[in-house]
Amino acid sequence: MGRIATAAIVSLWVIPVSVLVNRIVPDTYMDEIFHIPQAQKYCNGDFMSWDPMITTPPGLYYLSLVHVAALLPSKYVLQLASSFPEACSTAVLRSVNGVLAVLCSIIVYEIITHLRPALDDRKATLFAAVLALYPVHWFFTFLYYTDVASLTAVLAMYLACLKKKYLFSALLGAMAVVIRQTNIIWMLFVACSGVIDITMAHQKDSVEVDDSKASNKGTNLSALNTSVNVSSNLKRRKSRGNSKANQHIFYPSNASSASPTLGLLHEIQAIVLSSWRIKWELLVSFSPFFFVLLAFVAFLLWNGSVVLGAKEAHAVSPHFAQIMYFSIVSTLFAAPLHFTIGHALDLFQSFWKNRLLGFLLLFLASIASLLSVHFFSIAHPYLLADNRHYTFYLWRKIIVFHWSMKYLLVPFYVYSWFSIFRLLGKTRMRIWTLVYFFATSAVLIPAPLIEFRYYTIPFYFFILHTSINDSRSWLLIGILYTVLNAFTMTMFLFRPFHWDHEPGVQRFIW
């Protein structure tokens, strides 16, 4: 029932806003001028032509062909199109993302109920509907960009992995990579997450079996032994069922020591030892991910770069400041979770409990952030020249407003990352959080251009693994998203402007 309710709620705004956008902006805009003609070539059966300005693979275009093929019979009956190419209009191609947005909300609902099985359907539906309103994801639902398809494929891959359908997960990972190349990092993250879950669940089973044997040592009554063995088997079956949703609850017995670093080392040791014991099971389960990785490496060797087109404008760069921007943007988009007195006190107490290590980490994080913004803060030519993006104004009015601003923002960057780590640490193991940080860094640091769209997938992985269950916080986030969405869509539709050096209408966009 929750899936249907989630889909219905999301459809309530996807359909009318899509109609409004197509009525006011019927022509292609921004990157659509590349994507839509390319998709229409595919509709015409021309799979060999390629626009050199397109940087991403053709995954979205293949999905569009399936979508148009599904719609064609009804359009033919209604005499809206007499052939397949005619059905590939701008409005129809944009509707691909509308359908994917509804599907994505259902996947989010499934992930929430899997990770939090005790959560009732009403709250799970509320959380999924709120996340469907995430401003950047919401906005590009109504345009023909790759972002919605990319997020949907990555989350579907993750859900399949959570349900231990590893072959299907790898296939979805391949599809995600064909939509956007950087999703290879998220495929590796999902595979690592699956390895962590399965090894920890295996070690938990082993500990329970050992405990059962120890508690029954010295007992000579066979009937009692039989009863204990049955109980042990039942416990193992129960733990396997619960592990699908609660793998992260298990910690090695000495991982809860005073030192977080010691706890992390114990987790790594436990994973390595457990992985070795079940190496053949892991090899069989996760080999499909390895084959996708090999195919991606072959693509890199053939293409000579991660991106397909416009390679000069998207060259890999050491943009370490990018992860700073992501941290503060993510905390602002989840402000009711991060900026409360209770959370600030909780964060302070966690530092005070391990004062020496806490302040050492704070010092190192501050130094790393200062070095990142000083030496590795990149002003891409697109960022400086294109006043249609909000990042243009944030860069000019905040980050470079004064030479000192980028340094004054460092405490906010540091607080944001520690806040993210603290919230994730309540539900996930430290090794999982570390892998998440590495994956986020691997996706963002090489990107020279500051784009809010790049932050969507890591933000979703973060927010889905927070332990915030109270409806009040989620309602506040929903209100925040609704206000931002109303503002950005109003600016896009009703505040157009013109450039002196180029004809046509310009519009504000994320």
C-alpha cells in the first residue's frame, strides 16, 4: 500500500508541473539542445551519429526508446503521432524523467522500509515523498537531463544489493554506468557495502553459534543438546532475515572501545578475517560487479578519457574544495537535522568523550580544509561566464566576495562533515562511513565544475542512512524543499531574461 501511496503523491506534482513547463518552455533549453536532438536521432534509427558536445553515454536515450515504444500505441490511436520518430517530441522525451521520478520514489520507499523495518508505512511514505521533493532532483524531473535516470538506476542497484540479488544489482550497475560514467564509483561503493554487510552478518552468525556451544558445554543430556541446536538454527535463520535490514547493528565485541580509531581498526580486522573465511562465497556473489568494472576499464582505454565529448572542458582536476562545497550544501538541504541544539550538544559530547583524538581530528580536518580551499579551489570558465546558474551568484556573492571569505567558511565545512559523520555513525559502521566518504570524494574531486547536480547521489545515500524518525524534522525538510522548489520554478518559468551577445530567452536554473 505504501508504494502505491508514494507513487500517487509524487504523481500529484509531476503531472501538472510537467504540463506547465512544457506549455511555457516548449523548446529545448540548456543541455537539452544536445540531448534531445541526439535522442531523436536514435528514434530515427540513426545510432552511429554522435554530438561531440555530449559528455555522457547514451543510456538515457535507450531508456527513452523504451518509453516512447510504450506510449506509441496510445498516441497512434489518438492520432497524435503516425510514426515512431514523430512520437519523440520534446514533451514526450521530458516525460521520461517524470516516469523515472515516480519509480525513483518507490525505490526510495523500498530502501527506507528495508533499512528501517520497524518504521510504519505512513512514516515511510512521508519520508519517501519528502525526498522526492529534494530541490535539485525535483527540478530536473521536468527537463531532459540524465540526473533523474542516473539516481534511479543507482538506487535500484543499491536496493537489489540490499536484498542480496547481486547479479541483478550488477546489471543495474552496468545500466547506471551507461547513463553516467561516474556511477562506476557508486557501483563499487554498493559492492563494498554488500561485502561489509555479508561479512558482518556471517561473523554475527559465528559468534552466536560459538556462544551457544559455550553455554551448553558440559551438558550430557542429548535431549537438551538437541533443543539447543534447534534453537541455534532458528536463531541463525532469524539473524539472516534481520540482517537484510540491520547488518549495520553488529559490531565486534571490542569495537565499542573508547577510541573510534581502535573501533575502526577492529571493524577492518573483522571484515578481513570474515572475508577470508567466506572468500569463495564473496567471489561468486560479487564477480558480476568485477566484470562491469573490467568493461569500464576497457572503455577508458578505448576512449582515452572518462567523458565522451567536450573533453577539454571536463578534464580531470584536483578539485579538493568540491567536497567542502558538498558538505555544506548537504547540511543546508537537511538543516533541521544538523542545526539543532540537541544535535550540536550530541556532537560536542562525542568530541568531549574522546577529547585528545577529537581535537586532533578537528585540527587535521581544519588544516586539510584550509589547504583545499587555498590550493585546490577551481574557478571553471563555465562557472564564471554563465549567469543562468545559481552557482554563478553563490561564487561571486559569497565565496569570492572577499579574499577572506573562502577561509571564513572553513569552520562551516568542518562542522558539516563532522555532523554528517555523526549522523551516519548512529546507524552504520565506521568502515561503511569511511567507504562512503572515499566514494563521494572519488566522484567530486576530479570534477572541475561546481554543479549541485553532482551532489544528488551522495546526498541521497547520506539521508537514507540517517536515524531521524520523527515526523517533525521530515515535515520541516519538506517545507524547506517546497519553498525552494516554488522559488526556483517561478524564476525558471516567469523571470526570463536576454543576453545582448546571444539571441533567445535565458532562464535561471540550478
